[in-house]
Amino acid sequence: MASLSRAAVLALLAFSFATAARAADDGVAPLLHPMFQEHAVLQRDRPIRIWGRAQPGEEVRIAIAGKRARDRADQAGRWEVRLPALAVGGPYTLVATASGGATQTVDDVLVGDVWLCSGQSNIVLQVHRTLDSRAEIAGADNDTIRMLTVGETGSVVPLETFAEPVRWLTTNPETVRDFSATCYYFARELQKRVDVPMGLISAAWGGSRIQAWIRDDALRTTGGYDDELDVLALYADDPVAAVADWGGIWTEWWRGRSDVAAGDEPWNPDAAPSAGWREAPRELGAWERWGVPELAEFDGMVWYRTTVKLTARQAAQDAVLALGPADEMDMTWVNGRAVGSTYGAGDAREYRLPRGLLREGDNVVVVNVLDTYRDGGLAGPASRHALRFDDGSSAPLDDAWTYRVVAGVDWPPRAPWQSAAGLSTLYNGMIAPIGRYDLRGIVWYQGEANTFEADRYRGLLQALRSDWRARFGADLPLLVVQLPGYGMPATQPTESGWAGLREAQRLTAAEDPLTGLAVTIDIGDRYDVHPPNKQELGRRLARVARHVVYGEQLPPSGPVPRSATREGEAVVVRFGDIDDGLVAYGADGPIGFELCAAGAETCRYASARIEGDRVTLRASPTPAATRVRYCWADSPICTLYDGTGLPAGPFEMEVSAAP
């Protein structure tokens, strides 16, 4: 779903109120927010917040399990109550009654622990895509695990309620099939030790960046996003003007590239096309299938350009530029003016053009397409793209398209209103509608979409943690899934955005006692960014939760480095959180350690020997080691575990002198 503008939000609210009015006419009073419905789970041992809408000024009375509270709806119709805490129990009936006579009754409500599972595609990944899924689905029958999925929705302003209907579901073979596998297997494993009902809320979007999940004010505190957030605020009221402003920001980025010559502006209709432009196939489509060797496995940017001839009558009308889907992000200009940018491989584009932009005669349409994974390009055939006029006529963009490949991986900034790649859009569309529903904790599995900016990720993850705690509770635990390995193993020490992002996750967890880290480096799939072994991930997350959330005295997630010191020509790394000793698989000593000097490309693989809780490292030739790295690659081979089979996770650490 595309990001919702302010106008779309108002339409959504109008629809919601109209639906509520119809429901009231049918004898059902929609007093409660959609989070409170049949099969819901409420958080135990904490005062329970319940809210909804009624007629302005009406008194609303709430009752459940012998607990009662009341509030009066304000001028906007909003009301909220806090009920005394309840212990584990149920099923209960929740009753809301308004002084005007409306009543809403919700049956089969349990009280237990509620978890919010969020992130990108690896937490979206459904049970039916995991190992042994047929048996897992057939055996899923648990009335005390309840599941709710928030529909994919981006919005430029926070939503009060969901853009798509949501339902709490009990767990059975029919309902579990398409639910988040990570979330379900986590709860199933946790219930073996924590025997309480589990409520699972899945709010996730494949390919999403962390910036889309953070509220705008919280993002501003991280620095570097003020211009984009200003454009986002304008977009809520005037999308056409905001797109033009964004075009200016995008232009400055392009001009700042080291490989762009002065005056190289592919979107400029008056600039003569420079060298490198070639004729595109009329069928367009994925450029990997054009038979062009340069594009056979290309991830990056490609410019497209075409010209459409208009009559004076056509040019005088209001118009929309309609493009087929672009895989996966476009930045589009008409006659040199930025008119739109959308993220989403399957979404067609429609960009309303400002009056006066079109002209009689030739009009130049330029589209920059960025693809970062698998197929990329502008959908075809060429006739699929057109200018549509208010009188119902259209002008197909079926003249010859030309294209130009952009070298390098210096990819452009993302328009802030884009759904999964924007700023605050998924917080607004998928987290804000949950309200302040009481939670036991959060499972966060995200980062693949941010590996190109690993140096910023720690500050962003800290901002997300603070932001969500401001909404859901200052003591809210956060369980972070560290990225698994993906891709072919390295044959020599290398720099890695994936490794850098894992380190940001590790450091963020280490600094806060209510943040836990599930190490998954050994359960990835070098050929699939979506590893199917989510059962083991669920077990590891449950173990982390038992330590961080429930206070069990057990190592939460395998051996962790405590120090790295120089001892003669060797470096000694000491580990903690070891259960049943350190072991190395498949060799006399563990594989995956590197010793590094201060500069880049100075790392050397190190031989390693286990001595109790220590690993002694030596490298040849011996660098003037100032750092030690372990498991430092996109898909590293690393073999240090404890005796229970939990891996030591990736890390980088400064080497200090021996005390």
C-alpha cells in the first residue's frame, strides 16, 4: 500500500466513522478501538488501558473480570480508561456501555503476555515457508496463543486506527499458516517455560528500513534528517509542492557524486543526451532479461528517457503521468521538474502534474530506477505508460525509450513519504494505530535494508528503542535478532556492511539491561536472504527473553567477548556467558578470528587456541594489532561455540595492553 497523505487519512477516518454509524444502526456499538475484540489478549499484572470512541460528551463504562472504570468522551469523541491489573486468567467478557444506550460486548478475552513482533521480511516470513512446514502447520492447535497481523500501511501522518481491518485469531492449522513464523515459534517455545497465554501482534513490512519505523521527532534527534522531514511535513498538505522540493534535494545529491560531470543532468529536457544512452527494448521489463551483458546481474540505477508529442489542447489540461511498476524505486521528472517518487516493485505509479508543466509539442519524461535485489527495471511494454488527461483521453508513451546505466553503488536518497523506504511512514501507519496497548516486550528483526549505512544504524536503533518505549512503556524490553549470514563466504579478510550492522546491534544490546540479542550467524542461508530455520530462531529468542524479561540466571545467547589484551606477540580474548565451556567445531581451534592494525585493509586471519575461557590469537605476518574481529563478513565461517551449541557472535574489539 502506498503511503497515505493527509487527504487519504481524512477519507479513511470518514469511512471509519461511516462504518461505525452503520454498525450502530445494526445494533452493534463500535465503542472499542479495534485492538479490543474477540480472542484478544490483555497484558497481565499491569493496569490495563482501554480506549475507543463514542458520541462527544457520552459517559462510557467498561467492565471485565469484576473490574470497572468509566470516562466521558471528549469533544472529538475519544475516551480512555485504566483498569486495575489482572493476573493470568480468562476467558473473560469485556463490556463497554455508553450513556446513550450503545453497548459492545467482546467475548473470549485472555490475560497473559503480549508481544509486538516487527521489522522487515524475515519477521514477515510465514510459517508455511519454514522448515518442515506441513508438519508444523498440521500440529498447530493452541487456544492460548492468539495472533493479530497489522496490514501493510504507510502514512505521512499518524493514524488513530487501522487502514485495513484487523482480527485476533486463535492458533490452528488454518490461521497459523500465514502468520509470522519467528513470532509464532518464539511464543510456542517460550510457553514451555512461561505457561501463560501469549498475544502476538505482527507489524512488519518486507524490505523496510529502520527509519520508516521511527517517529519524526525521534528521527530528528539522530541528526541528518531535518530536510527530508521538512519535505515530509509539506507532503501531508501539498504533495505536488513537496515533490518539487524533494527534486531539489535529489539534484544536489546527484551533483555531489564524484563521477558526475558538471552539467550532467539527465532529467533536463534542454540538455543534449550525453554518451552512454542506448535504445531500450520496446517491451521494457526487467533489464536482466534484455540480453545486455552489463545488465545481466546488475543491481543499481538506470536512467530512462522518452518524448511524447502533445497538442495545445492536451497540454492545457490537468494531467496525470501513469507509469507501470518500477522495480524497486523510481525518481521521475517531466520537462525537468520532479513529479514523483515511489518505492515498491509491484506498484504502478500515478503522478499528478502541476498545471502549466506540459507544453505543445515535445515533452520529455525521464525516470531514474533503482534496483537493489534480483530483477529491476521499468515495467513494459512501452504502451503501458501514458499521460492521462482530465477529459478522459490519454497519450501513450510508446515512442522509443532510451536508457543509460549508472556505475557504482552510491545509491540515491529515498523520498521521505515512501512506504517501506521512507521516514516515519510505517510508524505512522502500523505502530501508531496500535495505540498504547500494553505489551510485555518487542521482538525486532530488521537490518538487511540498512546494511549500506551500517555506521548510522546504532544511533537509529537506539532512537527506535527510546521512541517505542515512550509509547509503550519506559521499561519495555527489546529483543533484537542479529542478522544471520548471507552470501558466499569470503576468502580473505574484507570490509562488510552486514558485519558492521551486526556490530551496531551487538553494542546497542550490550549497553542496556532490558535489551537482549539473539545471535543467528550460524543459522542463515548463504543462498537465501530468508533462512527457513525459524524454529531455532524461536528457541534462541525464547532463551533471551527468559534472561532479559523473566530474570532467569542463564547465559542468554552464547559466549560474549569481555576483553582483548596483548600478551607478548599474541592477543588473548576472554569470553563470558559460557555454558559448559568453549568448543570449536571441525578443527583444533576456532576459525573466524582476525587481527587488525588501525587502518583499513590491514586485517589478517589469525590462528586460535582455546584455553578455558580464553582464546589466544596469532597471525602471520603479525600486524601491529590494535583490533580483533570475529565472524567479520557478510557470510562468515566461524566455529566457536559453547558446550550447549550456542555460537559466539560476531564482534570487533580494541586490543588493550596486558594489565
